[in-house]
Amino acid sequence: MAAVRKWLLAEPGVQQIYYVTGDADFVVVLSAPDVDAYHALMSRLMADCPGVTRFATNVALDVIKRGLTIPVPE
């Protein structure tokens, strides 16, 4: 687990990392210029971190809402 965290933190394309419960250990938001670059990144992850045995990919097709504001009552 520590090796995967270290690897993800060092990877420039990784924008966000969330440690989560459920079927996955992490949700990672990353940016890649194209599918080939993404495939190369994930191949490196699998080669560099033998503890990673599987991953699932979700591709964002559109941004519906994006923001980081937190509503604070007056």
C-alpha cells in the first residue's frame, strides 16, 4: 500500500488521490493526453507496484458540475 501511494504521489499526471472503502482501495483522478499515454502510465504502475493486481477505468465524457466551494450558513 505504501509503495502504491508513493508511486502515485510522484506521478505528474496524477491530479487527485482518494483512499476509499468498498471494492477499490483508491480512486485516482489523472490526466493523460491520449489513450496510448494512459495505457503506458497504467502499464508502468502494474510493473512498478506488484501489489497492484487490477484496476478499473472510468472516462469522463462531460463535466456537468465542477467546484470546490463549501456552503457555510451565515
